[in-house]
Amino acid sequence: MKKAIGLICLIIGFLISCSDDTLNTSDFVAGEVFTSSNSRVINIDTMTIEMATIKFDSIITSTADRMLIGKYNDDVFGKTQSASYMGLLPSEYTIDTEAKYDSIAFYIKYDGYYYNDTLNTNTIHIKQLNDNFDVGRGDNYYNTSNVTYNENDLGFISYIPRPFSSDSLEIKIDDDFGNTLFDDLQKKLITNNEEFLNKYKGVAFVPGEDDNGSVIGFGKSSETCYLRLYHSTSEADDIVQSYIDFTLNTTETPNPFFNQIKATEPIDYLQTLTNSEIDLNSIDSDNKTFIQSGIGIATKISFPYLKSIQNIQGKGTLLNAVLKIKPVTGSYNDNLMLRDNFSVYTVDKNNDLIQQLYQNSGSEVDGILNYESEEFNELYYEIPLTSYIESILTADTNTTESLLLIPSTYSTTIDRFILNGSNTTTNNKTTLEITYAIYDENN
């Protein structure tokens, strides 16, 4: 097999003439040994595929480059919502003794991400945290992390999202809080980070309990997210206004920030995923698998009988392998959008991530959404697996690894997908299309 692969040359016309088996339209290469032998090329698309849905116990969200704030109701995944928690530090600790307090407000800027219906009204409640951030385990914060907060609002806004706007939302903050913060700085009751964090633990941006709109992305950098305390001084016949900004605390590792993302009351299938080692086989979920970013739901795929291809008489060479997966018709629309690609990872039998999958060329293996037949509702994700399948066929032992499909923005979005499984007689089923060359069949 290796000799045939090593002596490659283009022989598409010859292969078509020497085989009665059906060929696909993909180009492929083969070697001199292959071309001079009794040979044929076969297409296989009936290989057994096992598909399942899993759910990670938690995913890291403290490294996300955006705040996710909002809530919407989903008939499949349940009430999906995200709140953002962050610790703050001031840009300085000095306020002129003659200055007077003016006002205080939070400013957050859209970063262009949204999911679900932006025509509905969203609300944001800003809460003051009661406790300091506590990593608790490892060196990160997760979608399941929590810090208690005071139920009374520091600030509130009701708004119609404009995710592509260059404007920022201005959220007025309670003046009692602003006056206290002003006095603490002006009277030098707080003069350093430690003293500040002892009293001001941070804030949470929480969607409204009855919201049913969209989840919106906001920047979290010092230029796109800040609390601004305005004050002014009288100079001659003029009033001079100044301000102090309070931005994300970046002095600690990890930064005290996370998106708390959760979905409650999903369909019965998904409620069975109570720990990360459970596999919800597509056979038990109406021949569907599921993916939801931020929550930790992912699709797992394995090929248990792949090596049976080697039982075909003669020497064989793998020419091409492509996995095709169709999203369930009606499961997506302009609000619940499909994304253009998936990342592909390998996981062990306990569903622990091993590594991202790469091709022999060194490029990442991606699942790319094919739009060619969109008008006929024949969209599908195409995943090139030639290198991966070849590694399995040439391995001395059977692998216990599986593939895992997740969006590349898995920890920074709440995108959701419903995919067709492989256990159906319809044209929508997931298939592994293999192009395989057989030569010296009589030897």
C-alpha cells in the first residue's frame, strides 16, 4: 500500500476505463504498481457510523473575548441565557478635594455578535457582587461559575439590540452608589487596589427574568466596557468636568471575569445528559444529535467497523474519505443561524478531549457548510477525513478514540445545531464517503 501511495501520478482517465464501479467526481492519485495491475476503484458510503450527543460538565468562559448578555426561549434547548460577571479597578485613586459628584454610568459597546431575535426587547440588570471571585478549581472560571450578588439593581436598561451599531449602551447607575464611591476616593478612604477590592467586589450583568429576545455580544476591553464616574470643579467662571473610569481588573490571573451560561428545561433527550461520560446515542434521540456552544453540548462520531474495509480481496489504497452531515431541516432560520464551519477534535472513551484534528499537510480539519444546494434544502457539512481514516487503517490496534464536532467559537457563543444521524433510510442521513482502490485482486 505504501509503495503504491509513494509512486503517485494522475490517472483519472485510466481509472474510469478500468473499473465498472461507481466513481465520485473527486480527483485522486495512485501509483505505477496500481496502474499496471488488475485494478478497480470503488465508492463506499454504507460504512457504519455511530453518532451521539454528549455534554461537558463545564467549559472555560473566563478567556472569552466578549461579554454575552441575554436570554431567549428555545423549543429544543430550553430557556437559554447568559450573564457576565467581572471585577473592576479604577484608573486612579485621586479626586480633587474641591470636586463635586455629578453622575455615574456604565458603557458597553456591541461587538457584532448576536443570536436569536433582535427585534424583541432585551433588558440588562447590573448587580453589585457580594463576594470576591474564587477560582475554586484549576486556573479558570467556567460557564457554571457563580458569585452571589445583591438583588437590588445598581442600574437597569431596556433596549432593542442593534448588534452592528458602533454606539455604546449607556446604563445609568444608582446615585447613592456613585456618591459613596466618590466619597471613598475623594476622602482617601480607599487608596489602592487591595482596599478597593475589599469593598467593591465587582458587578454582574444579568438578563431579565421574563426576557425572550436574544443573546448579545459586547466587548470587554477598557475601550468597550467601563464604569465612568463623573465629577466637576469650579474654576473662575467655568465648570470643569472630569471622570474616573473603572475597567476589568487585569492585575489578577485569571482576570476576574466569566460568562455564566445555562439552559434550563430542554427537551427530554437532553435532560439525560447529567455528566460528561454519558453518550446519548442518536438512535435514542430520534436519529438526531445536538450541539450548543457555551452550554457544553457536542456531537460525537465514531466508525466502529472501519477496518472491515481491509477484508476486501486484494491490496487496497485509500484515495479519499469525506464525512457529510446534514442539519435537520426546519431546525435553523434567520434567527437560529447555522455557522459556516465546525472544528473537529478527538476524544477518548471517557469523552475527555485529546487534541484538535489536523490533516497531514498540517492544516486544521474543519467541517465546512456546503451551500451549493441550499435552494433544495440540501445543505450539509463536509469534513475531509482522508488523513484520519488512513491513520486508523494503518494502525496496528483498533482505536478507542472518537471525533467531536464543536464550533470554533465554542466558549464565546451560544450557537446551537441539530444534526441528522446515520440511522435512517432517508437521503438526509450522515454518510462517510470513501474512495478505495483495489489492485492485485487475485494475489
